[in-house]
Amino acid sequence: MDPQDALLTILGLGAITLLSRAFFLLPRHELPMPPLVRRALKYAPLAALVAIIVPEVVLTRGALIGTWADARLLGAVAAAGWFAWQRGILGTIAVGMLVFLPLRIGLGW
């Protein structure tokens, strides 16, 4: 690919990205949404987070983990337990990492 084609591709992708991300900011008034869609959008951040975290916890090189002796699994269980008890995000992260790091670094899991 010559430099002109590369520049044209980069500018085109930049324009498409800008337009798609600014789509909801361009109208002068709020776009009408059915109540069902509005309610479903409340769960989108949680669904995205779960879609990122769960494969990292339960998969190794694309296959399910084969043992309970895995630092990621125990850290996730501890973090979920803390969240169920306290409902705090910072504590959830701290407890998960406090369980995960000693198992990973200390025991080599």
C-alpha cells in the first residue's frame, strides 16, 4: 500500500469513527426510544463487563480451566463474595486482588 492510500484509509476510518460515535450527539432533541429499550440499556455496562471478565477467569488458551487450583477462579469467587456482602466496587477489586496475587505469585498458580 502506498502512502497516499494509507493516508486516505486512515482519514476515512477516522471520519467513520467520528460519525458513529457522535451519532447520538448530533440531533437537537432526544431521540425517541421505547421504554423496553431504555430499560435494557441500563444493563449494557454490566453485560459488557461480564463479557470481558468471564472468559478471562474461566478460559486458558481458549479452553476451560481443568482444575479448581487456579488463582483467577479463587480471586473471582472471593471478589463476588465481598460484593454480595458489602456492595462496594473498590473493596471487590481489592479483595479479588488480595486473593489472586499471593496465589499467582506465591504458589505459581
